[in-house]
Amino acid sequence: LGGPAIFRARVLRLLVLFWAVKVLIDFNLAWDDLRVTILMNVGVVFLAFPLILIRIFKLDPVEALALRAPKPGVWIAVLLGAPAGLLAFTIVAQFVNLFIPVPPEMLETFGQALLPPDIPVWQIIVMMSVIPGIVEELTFRGILIHGLRTRWSPTLIAVGTGLMFGFFHFQLFRIPGTAVLGMILASVVLMTGSVFPAMLWHILNNGLALYLATQDVDLSVESWPVGVAALAALGMSMWLIWKNRTPYPGLTRATRSASEPATTLVSGTR
């Protein structure tokens, strides 16, 4: 059946291999400059993974990476959903912290590592939001969804790729919120058939979180009306995307493929 069929059969094993390589690189290669570390460990490594697979398995880059234009209304939904989602992820983190408390010292150390005083804020935002927002989407909501679209249902794709995205962030306290973000971004790609809205959402999420952190703004949600409003705004955003949907190509065909062999078998016995 050719390269694309082999790719679909091996995509999960290849992702596990990529995860192992990423672990080795992150824990063994480090530069004195945080910007160089992020550029190499995130920008180069995450970008190399989909590009290597496209070349090896002779995939169409536009299809494999979902490089399609969505409907204009999707962009409005993303601008609404990104800040609402950031508050929603904060709620998830607060809830998880009730069962798995994170020591304040760990959070403080993590924050200091992300926001070194000797690097301008705009450079931090570029390195921590723009670069990850582009290259991580090409991997998780690009090449990975393309490989799973004919094997898994849309719901399983959203949940499964979201969990995989979470486990690529090695700090335990980051996994739940990051996994929820991954599920939302995967849903956006499945509804729009495009990776570009997910890129913008990812960039806005990271950039807004970093900027608020530099301004010492606490995102903790102490009032339940604020939390309800954030979840309502997030729901409205997803509804707008649904109303402007152009579903990911191949998902309907994947749903039918499970019954096609049975139909062929029955028709052959008549």
C-alpha cells in the first residue's frame, strides 16, 4: 500500500521513539543561554520529527500537517477561547493540587527558570510561546492526527493526543493542565481541518500566561462566578468553531471503513 499506509501503522511507535529521544536530549544537552536551549530542544527537535516522517514515508506536507485555511469565524472563536481556556486550565491545576499538592518552592524554581531577569520579556515570549506554538502543533495536531485519523474515532483522537501532549511535559504538576489544553487544540483541528487555529490558540495561551507572570498577576480562581464565566466563554468559543466547522478530511471515511469489510463479505456470499 505504500509509505502512507506504513506510516499509519507505525505512527504510535514512532511517537514513543521520539519521546525517548526527547527525554535524552532534554536531560543531557543544555546550554548556558536559555534561548539557545529552547531553540534547540523545542524548535529544532520538534520540527525535525514531522519533517523526517514526511520525507521517509513520502507524505503530502499539506495533508500531513493540516496546512489548510479555516473559515474566518474560527479566528474570532480562537481570540475568545484562548484567554478563557487559560483560566479553565488554572481551575484544573487548582483542582489537581487538592489531591497532588505541589510544593511552593518547586513552582517558584520553575517560574524563575522560565523568566530569567537577564532576558527581555519579548524574547521570552517568542521562545516560550511562538516557537512551541508552531512546532509542537505540527507534531501533535499535525503529523500525529494525520496518522491516527483512519484508525481512531475523533473523540479518541482528541483525548489520546491530549494525554500524549501532556506526558511530553515532564513536570508532574504540568501534565493535567497541558493534557486538557492538548485535547482542546486537537478538537479545534478536528473541527476545522486546519492546524493554524490551534497554532494561534497555543501561542496566545503561552504568551498571555508568560506576560501575566512577568506582571506578577495571580491567575488563581478564588471566586466560583469567575470560574463559571471562564468555562462559559470557553464553551461559546467551541460552539463558534463548531458552527464554522470544516471537518478534518478522512474522519467520515474512517468511520465507514470499519463496516466496509463486513459489507463486502456479505455481498460476496450472495
